[in-house]
Amino acid sequence: MKPEEVRQVLLSGFEQDPRFLWKLEQDESQRICSQYPSREAMPAQAIQRVIELENKNIKYPQWGIAWGDWKEGKKLVDSARGGRFASYGFSDKPTDKGGNCYACHLIEKGVPGGTMGPQLTGYGKRYGITKENMNSPEGLEKLKTVYKIIYNAWHAYPCSSMPRFGYHGVLSPEDVINIATYLLHPESPVNK
Ligand code: HEC
């Protein structure tokens, strides 16, 4: 199919609603990614450009980077309702949102999940996050790093199949901090 034909099919499937229509126009990063069959096939310059663009597409919680509520994060991780535009009122209820992370990741021990993304079991342990060091500058830096990956995976993994959850408005900054807390907190079941 030619790009214009694909566009017509997509248009026909969407209501002509400006809240969703903008998604039919590729942004600059998507245009770059679409030119190559894989990240491995991308020239360094193209990879650098996507990283530069996507670093600008990250917003932080109003109160800055601080540990959130891992139990709230777990709810979002477990929810298969990923990709719904909850913040646009597109879903059944405003609470009907999630990351659908298990579609691609193995996370808690013994819980079935996908293997498209790397295994996240024991993620906080892997980085040595403990009750004692979690509020140190290093602990908070790690939280920020993981926050950024979940908010906008493309700033770290250009053109990844991992969705840019925050950028697309699927998850709010508060949701993302709660999810990062769930992955890293020493009391979270991810690290038991
Ligand atoms: C469609 C598949 C997909 C979904 C859904 C997905 N991810 Fe990922 N994720 C990936 C892939 C693939 C990577 C590896 C990055 C790359 O190389 O492109 C990754 C990487 C990561 C990493 C970095 C891992 C490391 O090695 O440090 C974290 C953290 C992560 N994902 C968390 C999440 C969370 C939390 C969710 C749900 C909110 C989620 N992912 C949803 C595919 C996915």
C-alpha cells in the first residue's frame, strides 16, 4: 500500500475528532523511524536526532522527582487497558487506563508476561535500591532515569516498540512516577 492509501484507511477508522486526528500525522521522530527497517539499520545521525527530539518530549511531575505509591503503580502495570486515551475521556471511566506492561515484559515472579521487552523481575534490586539509599541523590537519580524511560521510551531507545506513554497522554506524570516506584521500591513485589 502507498502511504496515502494507508492514511485514508486510518482516517476512515477514526472519527473526525481533533483530539485524535493529530495522531495521524507522523511527528518528526516517527518519520525518521519509518525510514528504516530496524534501529540497527539506522545511521548514527538519525538515532541522535530522535534522542534529541524525544528528550524534549518529557514532562516531570509538578513537585519534581520523588517516590510515589507503588500500589497505585501496580494497578496501572497490571491493567491491560494500555493505550486508551483516558485523559481524553475516550475510555469507559477515567480510571480505565493502564500500561499493559505484561504484554511485553515479565515483571513479578511467577506472573505470565510477554518477552518482547527485557525481563523486569527484581528491577530495583538489580540497581541496589534499598530503604537506606533510596532518598540519596543516587537513589533519586535512578528513579528519574526509570521515570524517563516509562514517560518516553524513545529518548533512551529510539524507535522502540515500547510506547511513549507520557508523550501520548496515555499516562500522566503522576501515573509514571507511581509505576517507576513500583519497579524500584524495596517493598514492591517486583523486588521480593
Ligand atoms: C509493546 C511492547 C512494550 C510495552 C507495552 C511496554 N514495554 Fe517496556 N520495553 C519494551 C522493549 C522492546 C524494551 C527494550 C527497549 C528497546 O531496546 O527498544 C523495553 C524496555 C523497558 C525498560 C528498560 C529495561 C532495562 O533494560 O533497563 C523498562 C523499565 C520498561 N520497558 C518498562 C515498561 C513499563 C513499566 C511498561 C508499562 C507501563 C512497559 N515497559 C510497556 C517493550 C514494551
